[in-house]
Amino acid sequence: MRDHESVHPPPRGTSCLTGLLAVAAALGAGHLLAGLTGSPGSSPFLAVGNSAIDLAPEPVKDFAIAAFGEANKTALLVGMGVVLAVLGAAGGLASRGGPLPGLILVGLGGTAGALATLARPDLPTWAVAVPLSSTVVGGVVFALLWSASRPRGPRKDTGEDPALTGTGAGLGRRRLLVSTGAVALGSATATLGGQALTGRGGLEESRRAVTARLPPPSPPPGGADFVDQGTPTFITANDDFYRVDTALRVPALRAEDWRLRVHGLVERELSLNFDDLLRRPWRTETITMTCVSNEVGGPYVSTAEFVGVPLRDLLREAGVRAGAERVFGTSVDGYTAATPVETLLDPDRVALLAFGMNGEALPPEHGFPVRMVTAGLYGYVSATKWLVDLELTTGDRRTYWEERGWAERAPIKTQSRIDSPRGFETLPAGRTTVVGVAWAQTTGIDSVEVRVDDGPWQPATLAREVNPDTWRMWRAEVHLVPGGHRISCRATDRDGHTQTEERVGTVPDGATGWHAVVCTAE
């Protein structure tokens, strides 16, 4: 700055914009570098998001799932975007008198991104260069925009006001507009470029090739649902199948690039590619899956026809050594789950390395190319998606969810749910049809009962049972007098166990309690 000029703080709006654009430039550069280096998870935005998922207390995770359902990750990303925007604007405002506060904020953000990248088990150490480089970009952009935003005051030697002559402030405004426009365009281009590079290039072609090798789906079983009266269809369409996992970004792994290592307490270590897996005998199994996060009456239960290789056969091929207690499955993104060895070796248990779902290759969000599917166990101990490693271990190692307070063993609990009428629905007085579903995987449902208010339990009519590993639809006729009512249901499995009335939350091994809906008859 020349000594005959005075510098005034820029308008607050300009300062906020400076901070926002610096944050956008850093994130855009990071996303682009992550794509160029082939390590999409090292994008600072995604790395911090994944760390937020990993470090969030269980009550926060439970709230996110309950409040946002399958959109909980979208909610996290939106929330992070809002927080970063606020911090960027605050950094810009704090820097009206000098650039240091904003530069410190950019540096702190870069440090958070670097630490998050180093903490990711699925990223190499060198990936930390991505958030560090993006930090440099953010700092340079902030410094340039801060300099460009300085308005020039009247010349002290002449008293001329550049705003009147058009030789100072006008040029400054044009310079600022050009600078901010260039940064905004560059940030958007970098973000879109990074998204394209980290997208699903070749993934759908790989899925189509796998689908072409699969048998056609079986026709829907007749008499297995009461969909015309309000139950779900017996087979859940892939697009409607529930999804609850820790992946902020769905891994994009082609079947051609997939490898599985089977090691640990085995006689013979195995290393398989996708063709190796498909050369083994397949099985087609219809299985109902349930998430341990499913509250009483919740939606996280679905049924599909899976195609895959029995895990029991693979473990026998590897040879299970004495002392092996659990099969530790690891996803390509570092997620871990462990299933008891005796469960996977049980000849009466269905457990697959699945690659087909309802007549097509697994959808990416459901684990393409290969995932585990184990009947009768909640998914967090038995259904690792994007599976790339199976290690037979003792019981000493802890998995992702065990480290967060969830149980080591998690058999699915007998449950039932009312699907119609809906809660708080107004119905005509008189005879009303109540319909729903019940499940007790590996055991099967023996009966379902319904009652109105505190009246007697009455038996429901069950739909056809397809197999003990799937849910079972039911319906019942009840009589409603005018007024408010509470309709409840309970199920009994083939072992004679009737689900308990005691209401327990999902942690540590699944919810219990009778599902009920409140409605009004008039």
C-alpha cells in the first residue's frame, strides 16, 4: 500500500463472502485432488464427515436414524455445509482489520481434515497430502480475496475521492468482482471435476455384466402377503430395501477389481477374485433382514431373494483351525463386523457371500460386488457390505459397533408390526381389518394376536409361510365402537416364545415391546 492512500475495512457482506469463498475453494480443491489421486475418501469434506460418524456418541446416532431415517447421511452433509458456511462467514468478518483470523480458521480446518484422513483405516498415509494441499489453496484464496476487498480511501496528497473520479474505488470493485467470480467458478469446477473423477465410472457396466450371469428372479410367492389390504409386498424391491450403514459415500468397487482374502486361524489362506467366487456352487435363498436400529414398529426390515456362495463351503475349503471363534469381516471402507464361527458352519443356517439380489447384481448401496447375508442375526454382526476380507480370529478383537457399546452376539428378536391402520387414522366404527407383518428368522412365526384397548387377545390369520427365514404377513378383523382406541399386536414363534411387552430400546442388541397404533372410530 502506498503511503498516500488510506485503507478502510470492507463492507461486512464482502468480508463474509471472502470467508465463504475461501472455504469453498479449499473444499473444491480437496475434492478434485481426491479424485485425481484415486482416493475419494481423502476429500476433506468426506473425511471429516466419516470421522463425525465414527466419533458421534450413540444417542446422537440413534437420534439421527430416528429423525432422518435413511436420509441421516444427507442430513449430516447438509449440517456440515451449514456449519462450514457459518465458520467461513465468521472468519471473514473477524478479518476485516487483518487477514490473520481467517488464515487461522483455514489452517484449523485443514488440520481437522488431515487428522480425519490419517484416522481412516481405508486410506493410505500419503492421502494426508490431499487435505494439506487444499488448506494451502484455501489460505492463498483467502489472502488474495482479502487484499482485493480493501477499498481505497481519498488520496491524502490531493484530497481527491477516487469514488468520484472513478479511478480507485470503481477499479477496486471491478477487481473484487472479477476475483470472487473467478474463485466461485473455479471452486464449482473443481468440485464437479472431483465428483466426476470419484464417481461410478464403469460400475454400472460391471453390474450389468454380473446381472447377465444370474438366474432370473423367482416369481413372487402366491398368498404370502396381504398387500391389497395394506401390508408390504412379500419381496421388497431393491429400491425400497432399507439401508442403514456407516458409509458416507457409497464405495464404487467394480466386480473386476474385487478381491477377497480369507485368512487368520485357517489351514489354507484363500485369495479369490470375482470369477473364482462364481466358479463355486451357488444358492438362491429368500431371506428377511432386520437392522438392530429398528425401533418397535419401525421400517428397517425387508425381504429379498439373494444369490450367492454358502459361507460354510468357503470356510470348510480354508479349513477352520482350533481356537477360531469369530469370522471378522472387513469392508473396502474399513468397516468391521464379526459373526460366530459356529453360526456360519451350522448346516441349518443360511449364510451367503451374496452377489445377486432380486434377479440382478447387488445395488451399490447394498454392497456390490459382494456382501455377507446371514439369516437370523442383526446386520451389524453378520451382513458386511462391500466385503474384501474375512479373518478367522479369537474373541479378543472388537468390531466397529462393539467398540461403541453394542453386543457381541445379536440374534434377531421375535417381533410384529401393525401396518394398517396407521397411527392417528380416523376409521368408520364397526368391523375393521388390521394387517401387519411378523418375523422370527430361522425359527418362524407360529401365531400373531391382536387386541383392542385392554380387551382379549384374538388370533390373526397368517399368510402363507415361504420359509422360516422370512417375515410373515397377518390380518385380523376387530370391532371398533365410536371413540379413541389403541390396537396392539404380539407374535409367538415356533419355539413357543411370545414377544415380551417390556419396552426396551435398540441398544445393545435390539428393541423389544408390543407395537400399537392409536386411532379413532366414528
